[in-house]
Amino acid sequence: MPERKINRLKVVLAEKDKTNRWLAEQIGYTEGMVSRWVSNTKQPPLDVLYNISLLLKVDIRDLIESNAHAFKK
């Protein structure tokens, strides 16, 4: 089964010129855990994703891949 991209953390961090290390320091998680989120091998809890959206000053929906295509016929 192909790996599903659920979050857009990698893209948004790049757009904001921020690193995994910076994010880890800001939210109190290890850089390794943030790396797993960025690579979509793990997903952050919803409350953490919300806090990340506040830090990066983006709508939380900007951090999640849309699934709208799944409902089109």
C-alpha cells in the first residue's frame, strides 16, 4: 500500500523558512518525532497540530492534506 501523505508540515515549514529543530524546540517534542511527522510516518495529535498552526500563523486546515478528491465522481 502506498504511503499516504496526511499532513503538509514539510511544505508549510519550508514556506515559513522554519526547520524541524525549530519546531521541536517550540513545542517541546524531540527533533526525531517532528521528523516522523514531517515525513508522514507518524501523525501529530490534533491538539499539537493546532498549536503548530498557531506558531506558524496558518489555518490548521493548511497543515492537512485535503481529501475532497475522494468524493468526486
